[in-house]
Amino acid sequence: MLDEMNITPLFSHEKMKTCRILPAAITGGHSETAATRVDKHVGWQLRFQRQKLGLSVTSVARACNIPSTDWAAYENGDCRPSAGLLMTMARALEVPLSYFFEGL
């Protein structure tokens, strides 16, 4: 399904590291700050839509040109995708960008 979609990533994975664990300076040293609650919510939305479409982590990660381990980290809210990557993810999951922030 995704192989036929011809999704073009908005960035080159080789030029940037896609997954960065949030530093304590951003989270304030706390595990439940506003930033991490948003990250967890976006991750839940990623997982929910992927499962709704019946897609594997491997297939959507491949469509977004990222390692499946990074996709899993985004779904868990452990990492924050860049704006360009989030747009690519939205295309792969067939949702508008705003979908990830619904319910906040």
C-alpha cells in the first residue's frame, strides 16, 4: 500500500539524526512536562492511525525514510519529530498535519 504512494520525504535522513532524546534542559528534569505530554499525545496519534490503517511500523518507517526504531521512539513519545518529518508522517498516514494535535 505505502510502496505505491510515492511519498517523498521532506528531508534527507542521511544528513540529520531523526531521533533525539529530549535533554533535561527542555524537560526541566521532569518526566511529565508540557512538552513531553504533547510528545506522548503525538505518539499516541501516530500509533492509533497506523494501526487503524493496518500498517506495520516497518512499512510506515520505510515510507518516511527513517529507521523503524526511530518510528517506535516517536510512537512512544520518547523522541520529537521535526516539522518536516511530521509532515511526511501525516502524508504516509493519510491525515492532515493538525490530526496529531487534536484533543490537546
